[in-house]
Amino acid sequence: MVFEAGPVTFIRTILIIVVVYYSLKMIVKYLFPIILKRFINKQQEKFNQQQYSSNDSSSNEFKKDQVSPKKEKLGDYVDYEEVD
């Protein structure tokens, strides 16, 4: 099928571009927020599962550390003067 350059073909091309533009605009306006909301909810669920699993294992370790704090000697304090 061969089209000749003319006013009818030009108008058809402009009409197709306008229809595609508004179709994409409607899809982005209504479909994109739904997809984004589902993605965010899935990420929040993953984050919460990681928090619960890490809290279970680290809460016991944290309580043990609080009950018997270790005092370690880190070193001697050295007083110094700045040299210009």
C-alpha cells in the first residue's frame, strides 16, 4: 500500500498522533497509579518481613548485651598541643 503525500495523508497522520497521545495520557493517568501502588505495597511488605525477621534474631542478642555490659579498656588519654 503506497500513500502519496497530500493533505488527506497529512491529516490522517496528525489524527493518529493525537489519538496515540491521548490514549497514552489516559493510560498513564489511570493505570500507572494502580501499578505504582501495588509496587509500593509489595516493597512495604518485603521491608516489614525483613524487619520482623531481623528483630526476632537481634532482640535476643540486644537483651544479652544490655544485661551484661562489657567494659573494655580502649586506651590511655593523650593530651596534645597544636603546633603551628
